[in-house]
Amino acid sequence: MPQTDEVLTANQEFYAAFAERDYPAIEALWSPTAEVVCVHPGWPPIRGRDEVLRSFESIFEHHEGPSPACEAPTCHVLGDSAFVVCRERLGNAVLIATNVFAQQDGRWHLVHHHASALARVPATPEMDPDLLPN
């Protein structure tokens, strides 16, 4: 399987685990050794594996709303690291997300997740139209 496909598979596993509120799956996806950071929409950066995992545990325990669905992912592999840019749909809200992965022991692990609100902006040659809200 090409590396791009492997990264996109890991990215989809992240969103599936998030949608199912599957804490063990989320835990397995985050790097066990690298420095990690997570920025949930409207939250300050969360640094460190334990704190990042606690944030997901809190979301899973206390959040009854819709889970994010990944749309229009694009993947860029840079050696042993890669990033995916995608839309996250939360009900009627559209967010933009970046997920950064590092390859460790033959597996792609999350090292950074950042999701934030996306305002509707006019299409420009520099913007990827797949990343704009519908």
C-alpha cells in the first residue's frame, strides 16, 4: 500500500474512533513516544500525550453532540512524517482540520491535531475549493 494510502487510512481510523467515542482506539492512534499537541475548536493548545488523551476522554464522557466526519482529505507525505488537511463536518458546522502523523515502528501515529472554524471565503486560485464549506 502506498504511504499516502496508509496515512489516509490512519486518518480515517482517527475519525472513526472519534465518531464511535472509542477511547482505546484513540489512545492507540496517538504517538506513544513523540511530543504531541492537540487543538480542539476554541480550546488552547493541549501539550503532552497524557493531557491530549484526557481531553478526548472528557469529550467522550461529556459531549452529546455530533461527532466530526472527515471530508475531502488531502495527504502530503514528507519522509517519516505526513499531514492531512480536511474538512470536519459537525452537524451543520464546517471546520478545517490538520492532522500530522509520524511513522514509528512501521505505523503512522498522530502527533498533532488542529481543528478550527472555517468562515466562508471567496474562492481564490490559492484556495482548494474542496476545503470550503458547501
